[in-house]
Amino acid sequence: MKRTTLLSLALFMTAPAVWAQKATSPKPINHQASAQNTKTTTNKPKLVVGVVVDQMRWDYLYRYGSRYTAGGFKRLLQDGFSCENTLINYTPTITACGHTCVYTGSVPAIHGIIGNTWYSNEIGRTMYCAEDTTMNTVGSTSAAGKMSPRNMLVTTIGDELRLSNHFQSKVVGVAIKDRGAILPAGHSANAAFWYDGSTGNWVTSTYYMNELPEWAQQYNQQKWPKQYLAKPWTTLYPVATYTLSTEDEKPYEGKYKNSTTGTSFPHDLSAAANGSIAASPFGNTMTLEFAKKAMEAYNMGKGEVTDFLAVSLSSTDYVGHQFGPNSIEAEDTYLRLDQDLGAFFQYLDAKVGKGQYLFFITADHGVAHVPGFLQENKLPGGTWDDRAAVKELNEKIDAKFGVSAIKAVDNYQIWLNNDAIAASGKNRNDIQEFIIAELLKSPAIAKAFPTKDLMVTVLPEPIRTMMSNGYNTKRSGDIQIVLTPAYIDGGKTGTTHGLWYPYDAHIPLVWMGWGVKPGKTNRTVGMTDIAPTLAAMLHIQMPSGNVGQVIHEITH
């Protein structure tokens, strides 16, 4: 739970059928198609570029639109096709699950990535989504590279692309977060690269290679984090003009370590540039620059087959967690991202060619408002501390039943110590009912129930389907917790995500380039529909765990 893990849930049902039945299907509103988007010289794109903006709410496409440049988000919405009502169709709505679902068309119930972390009964400890102790770091001496995609149980669209032409296509993943590079790239990727904040180096794993390529070594030698943060982070425009955000100094915003300016601009991050760049808009800039280097090194978009570049922009998530979606920091981060995207599109136009690459942008999840902001504006919301709650619960259980019954809490689920309960001779159901009754005393808890009882628990749609899609029989916990709307698992500053509610589940999805006519649809589509749509456009098999449906407005 907290900010790096969050929800998971109960039994398998295929999401797309339920969502498709409930969705209406109005004809898409198409604008005049531009020649550069409809005219193609090949029957497949030379390159597919997928960008996942970590923690991007759908409304960010429009909220800051008056200040977006012509070449960034405005170009996407003008030249591209926007699926305006794209929703995550499972819980938990968190990073590892989102990145996996975008590229697999699958859900945690099937692909197995039920959170950033989860308690593993098999190994008796918390498991990280991309951890692989058999691998070693390539590019630094830290443990940041002991990673691989092996915990993901299905193929990605990149895997299927490589399978379709006997591994001629090149597939590369790039992100500050390891999970944002590894999981999208898939099992058979040529490479995945991520950022090691402890050293300031871009690294990879022996899963992919035994030595960091010369081009990546040269990039690291330039010490870009320190260069980006040599000057304080200041706003692009006069701070007083950020009228769509709260005042600069707020007690419910998080501070940078050793900050002397509170939560206000300018933010001097030079003292800890290596790690701090991830929590600044310049982390996105650096990621896109590294992605360009990878494109050139692997000669992507230059061959006879389609290549695939998967990029995750992680800094939006770090900034969003710390300051919240109504902060000047969040607004400035998206204004800078808009400029970065404009420059990236110009690069793709020059290197690959207009109309020769297929681009899509989406998010792994949204984010909740900061509870302090909600309370300040007389709106409902609050906080809940999962670990403090479980500590108190275990004390009460021990006093009543004489056993420490809870092993772990993660992803808004509780794992019971079933061996200890059995050894104590106490009735497991009695303990479970006691835990649920105690949980429901909190105003932060809207619902709590045994995960095995998901299908008989009174739950409205789409909650039941989302929880069913998030429940993995072998990996999920024993008790499911559902927080009250606008409550978060966190403290007094900052915010998080992970719930089924629209603020966490409504994400952007815009397509642009090869084969895409300008327009939009308000029909409800799921995050899981992205991968099968790509498969249909590329004329390849959909990923092995796919449950999504083709977005027909894109392929017509």
C-alpha cells in the first residue's frame, strides 16, 4: 500500500465482456485528416513508440491546455485520435500493474503482477515485482540491476512482435523506474535500461547483457543529472501566473530533503542531484534523451520490420506524490513535459519520418487529491495508515486469541498467518471476522471482506469486476480492504493512488501517426484494449494473457 504498493483483489472474470456490454458505441468524431497521418508508404509502421506517463490523470490533457505548445499535447489532440473515456479495468491501480497491463492486454489475475510488491507465501517475505536474485547489475556496482521480467507470467506486445518475424524486430524499454522499463519491454526484449539513483548511472541487468554498451557508458560519463540540476528548479512562467494551482507554500505538500525554502520555488536540488532528478521534471527530459540514444544505437525504425520503443516517464509520479495534483510543481512539470514531447515528436519526424511511426501515450494510473487540500476546500477525504492499523490489530488479536494472526499488509490486502493460527488451535473464521469488524470501525474503511468471498459479497459494478481482475489465486491476500472515497493510505503530506475510483482509474489514451486519423471517441474502453489494438494494427498475434478488445475506431 503506501506509495509504492497498493490494492489487489478477488477471482477471475474477463473484464472486456462486462465493460463492452455497459459501453455505448457512438461514432467517433473525426476531424479533417492530415495528409501526414493518413498517407503511409508501408503496410506497417517502421517504429511503434509507447509512452506511459506515470500518474497522469486524464484531465491533464486539457487542464493546462492554454499554456501547452503547438507541438506537444496540442499536436497529439489535433493530429491524433483520443480515447477520452479510457479506464483501468482492474485494481490495484498502481505502477507495476499498469505498465504490465498496457503492454500485455491482461490483468493481475492472469499476468501475476498484483502490485509493486506483495507478500509471497512461497518465499516467506515481500516480493518485488521485477526482482530476480539470479541476475546482477550491469552499469554500476549497486544492486539496482538484480532484476528481470520473470515474475510476469505472460507475453507482451513486444514479445509477440518479435515472435511474428523470428526476432528480427528490435524492442527496447527505457524508464527511470526499473519496473517501468522491464515489464513493458517484455521477456524477449533486446534491452531494458533504467536509472540507478544511488550512482547517477543508467543501468541494466545480466538478463539482457553482460556489459553496458559503449554509447550508454558515454552517456553516464557526462553526468547529466548534475548538469540538469546545476541550477535550481524554477517555474517556466512567473509563479503568480499559475492560477490553476494552489498557493506555492502549503503545509500538506512534501518538502525536499534539506530544503531551506519549504515547499516553495525555487527548489535547489544540486546537493543530491543523482537521486533528486527523479523527483523533478528534468527526469523526464533525461529519460527522453536517453531513449533517443537507445533508438540510434539499436538503429530502430530503419530496418525492414517494425521496431518497438517503450518509454515510461516516471518523474511525474514522484512530483505528484510529493506535492499533489493541484500544486504549482505538478503544473510546471506538465508544462515542461509538453515541451519535451514537442521536441521528441520533432526528433521522430526527422529520424523516422512523419506518418512512418505509430505513437501512443497513456498512463499507468491517476492520482487522488491531497486530503489536506480537500479538507481546506470543504471536500470529503482523509488518510489511513495501513501499517499502524495492522500493528494495532495484531495487538488486539493477540489479547483476544493469543496469536499473532497477521503476516503482512500490502495492496490493500491482509495476509493471515495461517500456520500460526492452526498451531494455536483457534478458529480461523472467528479471527478473520474479528479483523473485519475492527477494520469497519474506521471511517476510512468502506468495505472489508475475505477475498475468497468476492463473488458473494455485495458489490456494485464495476467494483466487482475490477477486483476480480485484480485477484490472483496464488499471490493475493486473504482479506480485502476498500477505502472510503477520497481517503488514501498515507500521511499528512502528499498523496497516492491505487483504488478503483475514477480519479485513480481514468487515464489518457491518445494515438498519433501511422494509420491514425484525427478524432476522438467517448466510448468507454479499457487499459487492456491497448495491446490487442496494436496487435490488430500490426497484424500479429495478441499477447498470451490478453483479455482486451480491439478499439475498432483506431483500426477502421
